[in-house]
Amino acid sequence: MASPTSTTEEHQPWAGRVIRHDDFAKTLQARRETLGEPNMPRNAGSRRTLSKVALLTAIKDVGGDW
């Protein structure tokens, strides 16, 4: 089943703040230059589904490091 496509007649324009992608990218680049790259901890993986475990095992078997 396909999702219906909305029309402009059905929805009001977004009233919130609009940020252009290139403006956001410039802001993010400046922030990273000032503060450095964040050191984000990896997920412990204690609640992975069997299919996710199988996927990560297959990636590791072909030499990947996820």
C-alpha cells in the first residue's frame, strides 16, 4: 500500500524555525573547530536482536569492524 501524497491545500506552512542545510553545516564546522570532535561512547550492545547480532557477525567475518 502506497502512502498518500499530501498537497499544499491540506497543510499549513511550517511555522517553526527553518535552518538551511549549508548554514547548519557551517555552524557545525565552526563548533567542531572550536571544541574538537566529541568522543562519543559506543553502545554496549546488551539489547541487540538476533538479526542484529547475525549482521554484526557477518560484518566481522568479512573483515569489517563495526
